[in-house]
Amino acid sequence: MILVAVSGCAGNAASSASTDDAVPATMPHAPPGTGGVMPPPGDAEKAIRDQYVEAVKQNTVTAYQLFISRYPDHPLASDAEKRLDPVLGSPRR
């Protein structure tokens, strides 16, 4: 009977080892309650520059004002304000 219990445990250990072997030891585990492994954060500066480029492409009062309101302290906000002045002075498209 002990032999059966040991072989039963060994069988469970073998089956759990085979599933553990499928996951690399270096794979990060998700923190509890997060629902999964989160990707690393993106490049915030690139995201801001991309939004500025989009505002310039749109060349509208709304686009520039939105960029300025989102990033008022960013150096590109002053550039957006300079670009906004001529757009405000011209008739709307």
C-alpha cells in the first residue's frame, strides 16, 4: 500500500514536472491580480513627438489646442502655440 502511494506521488510529480518543463525557467510570472504579464512601457517621448507630428499634419486649431492641453510643459507645446497663431488668423477650412 505504501508502494502504491509512492508510485501515485511519483506519477503526479512526473506529470507536473512535464508541464513545468514546458515553461522556461526565465519566463516572468504575472503579479497576482494583474491578469497576465504586462509588456514593458513604451517610449513616452516618442509617443509625444508622434502626437505632435499628427497635430502638425492636421494643422487645425483643435489639434494644436489638444496637444498643448495634454503637454503644456513640453518644449513642443511652444512650437504648437507658434503654429496655432497663423491657423487662428486664417479662415477655417
